[in-house]
Amino acid sequence: MSATPPRPAAAGERNELGAALAALRQALLTVAAFSGFINVLMLAPAIYMLQVYDRVLGSRNETTLLVLSIMVVGAFLFMGALEAVRGWVLVRVGARLDAQLNARVFTAAFERNLRRPGSNTAQPIHDLNTVRQTLTGSALLAAFDAPWLPVYLIVIFLMSPALGWFALAGSVVLLVLVVVNERVSKPGLDEAQKYSLQSHQALTNHLRNAEVIEAMGMLPQLRQRWYELHRRQLQTQARASDLGAVMGGATKFVRIALQSLVLGFGALLVLENQMTPGMMIAASILAGRALAPVELLVGNWKQLVSGRQAYARLRELLAVHPPRARGMTLPRPAGRITVEAASTAAPGTQRLILKNLSFAIAPGEIVAIVGPSASGKSSLARMLVGIWPALTGSVRLDGASVFDWNKDELGPHIGYLPQDIELFDGTVAENIARFGDVDPEKVVQAARRVDMHEQILRLPQGYDTPLGADGSNLSGGQRQRIGLARALYGDPSFVVLDEPNSNLDESGEKALVDAVKGLKERGCTVVLITHRMSTLSAADKILVLAEGTLAAYGPRDEVFKAMQGGQPAGAAPLRRVPPAAAAAMPATAAPLTAMPPITTARPGAAGGS
């Protein structure tokens, strides 16, 4: 069975982000209801002015004025309370959305970076924050208030049809400005966002290896490359902001002018005895209130566009990287590895790195993988531990696909030391314990197995010493040994070590060999990628890779004998090994010119012999 990369969700399939927002529908409906009450109460100032001008001033009744004032203040207090509750509800809506999606988005961002190394891993979390802030910001409140524009216009129509038509014409002009603002600002904002993402990613990638940049004077060149993207971002953002400022100014002009002209037109109608002075004042207040949300929408358009873009990116991310399937829990693996006609390529590429590999490793065997640079050794290590899928064929651990196995359950039974050691911000003990519950006995045991216990005790705080980002305060050998201790923590069933001695001195090399032999004694299956004879001495079998294909695989001594020109009894006839593969083998008594296919594992063969 071949593993295939995840695909985007087709139309009609479940949209996780939409489902999460749908779960908040009740809370958002509550906010909409509060907005309705607030907008009804916003009629109070207009009604108050209408009564004061048309009733109080005409009757000169102070009691009426006092009662009206008390009523309008009570309405304002109630409206303020509703505004506060509405804000509280929205904050909690945003927090609930974040709680529903943060783990899912984090996992999807991790998987995207796993499949496409170098992608902006922080962007999805930033997008989730943008969506949350859009839900809790003033733009959403303006969107809830804007639909009440027709209600205010109807009230103005009831006061005076002529004034109603005048206010409606002004509202249409303002809505046209909103549509124009969307059309002219969206391309610029989209382009600015694109350059912003590229600039941030370039900055992160360029400055990751600060020591190399400083030592070889690469800073000016890398800074210039980053600045080109940053300059484009600033230019496109400036153009979009200029357009936004023009549209914002135009919107504000229309709203203020319309509010004043409604007052002026109302005064004309008062002079012609078609409405009262109170209606004139009330209509002016209503016009201003009706158009305020529209102006607020234009002012917050950038936030709305950013929220919509973030929503689209999150939706695509979650669709491309669906939730991990959780199958039935399998027992602890014994460590039997079976590779059947497996081929793979780097994520996001089509060129095969490994081609049609077939071999098997029995539980407790130690297999050393050798070959020239770029022959696919590290790629094979990634495929064996389930980081990369087999595009054709399969890689199985105790009969189950290692790529499809639930990594949360399989992880404790796997030990992996990559070529580039990666330690994390935490203590030494936390790194060795893989950031799970720290078992002091197991942590010390793992450190002792790689002869690191005494060195750790000499650190400022021993096992509680913070390592900082990437363990930068340790030497290369210390980092490699702590990474090796992490791989051995908890007695895993299957361990893959990729160049584990690249930074080790003679004593570290001896500790590594002893650790590998100890793994064999405990029945652990070990795959060891190395070029040194000292570590090859611990291997039971040797697998030779050349140009992504299996050149030879068999017992160590038989491979060595073949390297020296001998022919093991019963072995298959010699076949030519590529010169690059021969040169990559550790030095022996005689040069390697040809090698037999000592034994190529048959699919399903337990020991590969």
C-alpha cells in the first residue's frame, strides 16, 4: 500500500473552520440581538430632541422636560450596559474559537512544514489571531449595525417623505463608495499581504544561521535581498493605504455633508410648514446615526480584508492537512522492518530519491547504511521512521505501515537522531524525556548509556539547566550526545541514527558503540548511517546505497570480504558497484572495486537473507 499526500477538501466536504464558526452561531445571534436593542435605543436621542423642540418649548412645562430627561438618561444607561455585555460576549466568542482551533491549526502548521520545509510556520497561528480579532473588533460591530440603516430611513420617511428620499439618495452614494472601496483596495491589500508574508519568511530564513552570515560577511547581500521584498511590501501597502485614505476621506465628507444637508433641507421644509423644528433636528440625528456604521465599515475595511484572507488561508490549510486518523491502538512493536518496492521523493517534488528498495530487518538486528553523498541515506532514514511516505511500495513495522501509524502512540517506541541535531528550548531533562512527564530514573539511564551523565552534572544546574533555543549554549558533541540520549529514552523498539558520530571525539565514539551494542542486547532494532569503521564494527549487516538504489545488502563480514575482492561461499555472482558507492565505503585492507548483491531482501523476508 502506497502512502499518498493529503489533498484539499472537495466542494461539499466538511469545512472545519466553517463548522467552528457555526458552533458560535448562538453567541453571534445573541450579539446581533443586543445590537438590535442598541439600535432601537439609539432612536432615543432623536425622540428626545423631537419632544423637547415640539412639546417642551411650546408648553414651557418643566415637569415634562424632567421626565423626558430621566427617560433618555435611563435609555442611555441601558444602552451602555448592552454595549459592555456585547463586547464581553465577543471577547469570549474569540477565546472560544481560539480554544476550538489552536491545537488543530498548530498540528496542521506542523504537518505543512513537515511536508514543505521552509514554509512560514508562524503564519497559520497569526491567521487564527487575525480571524479572532476580526470577530471581536469594531468592524464586526459595524457590520451588525449597518443593516439598521433602512430602519432609520423609514423613520425619516415617516417624518417627511421628501426628506426621506433625500437621505436615501445620500445613503446610496455612501454605499456606492463602499463598493468602490472594495474594488480598488482589495488588489493592493492582497499584494501587500503577499509581499509581507514573503518578507517575513525571507527574514526568518536568512537570519537562521547568524554565525555563518557573520563569519563570511554575507549580511549586506542577504539584507539587500530581504529589503527588496520589504520595499515592495511598503510600496504596495502605501498605495493601498493612499487609496484607503482617499476613500475614507470621501466617505466622511459624504456622511458629514449629508447630515448637515438633511438639517438644512429640514429647515427649508420647516419654513414651508411641511415639518416641525423637532422633526428637523430628529431627522438630522437619525441620518448621522444611520450612516455612522457605513463610515466605520470603510474605516475598518483593511481589517475586514485581512480577516477574510486569513480565513481563506486557514480553510485551505485545514483542508489540505485533515485531522490525523486514530486507528485501533497496536501493541508495542518488536522491531521487524519490511521494506517492499519502496520509492520516495522529497516533499513537494516529483524526482525520486529512493527507487524500488526491498529489504527486511529482523528484530534486534543492527544494520549500517553506507553510500556516497546524495545516495539517499538520510531520505531512507526519514522513510523508515515515517516522516516521509513511500510513494510506491510500503515500509512496515511489525506488519503495519509506519507512515500511517498514529505517531502519538508509535513515538515512544521509536528513537531517531537526525543528521542536524535539533534540541528545544527547555531543560536538559525535558529534552531527553521528549517533553513528556520527566521520569528521573529513565532520564539518568538514557544519559548514562551515552556516557553523558557526568558531563550533565557539571552543567550549571545539572539536568535542570535550560538549553535555550536549539541548545546553542552546548558544544556540538554535547548536543549530539543529548540528542542520542533522547533517542534512547524509554527503551524504544526501533532506533534510527543518522551520522550519530559526526561531532563525537574518541571517547564519544566509544560511548556510541557501547550504546548501540546495549540496544542490541535489549532486543532493539537499530539502523545506523555512518562512514566510520569503528561504528561499523557493531553492525550485523551492511546496506549499500548508490544513486537511490540498493547496491548490496548482507551480513557485515561477507560484505567486507566482498569489498576485499573475495567471494563468499554460496553468494550470487559479482556485479559491478558504482565507483561512487565504492569510494564512499570506509577504508579497508583493499580498495572496493566490485561487490556482489550479497543478499537482497525478498519482500516479507524476516532477516533480509
